[in-house]
Amino acid sequence: MRHVLVPERPQAVPYEDRPALVPATEDGQDDRQDGPTPDPALVDYARRVADEHHTAHGKPITRDQLRARLGVSNQLASDLLRTLRTA
């Protein structure tokens, strides 16, 4: 019998444990007037994930790695990274 090694995939966060995407203001617009911004709790969680990745691998997390870890869209992962880099 032949054994095949399967690479370990990152664990996705269960839906009930993820913060939601919510508008920054009641009218659904942020200061840039181009749409909703990520919930601050989601930004904090993304920051923890990015910090853990940097500690473990010695380099910044990529959009695709963040997307896979959080189970979010490419656009939201890009928005989160932009927020983390400008904060």
C-alpha cells in the first residue's frame, strides 16, 4: 500500500465566529464615499491572523492567504490588507 502525503490546508473560521461586514455609518457610506468598510472586530481579527502569520513565517501575509484563513472574498481580503497597512 502506498501512502500519499496531503499538504495541510489552513483552517477556515466558522461562520458564527466571524465578525460581519457592516457599514461605517448609518447611511452605509464611509469617509471616502465608496462603500461600506469592514467591521472593526473583523479588522482586529485580520490583524491577529496577519501577525500570527508574520511570526510563524517571517514575512507578511498575502491577500490569498488572508482570504483562505478568514474565508472571505478577494475584495474583502484586499480591503482588510489595505486597512491593516494604513493603520
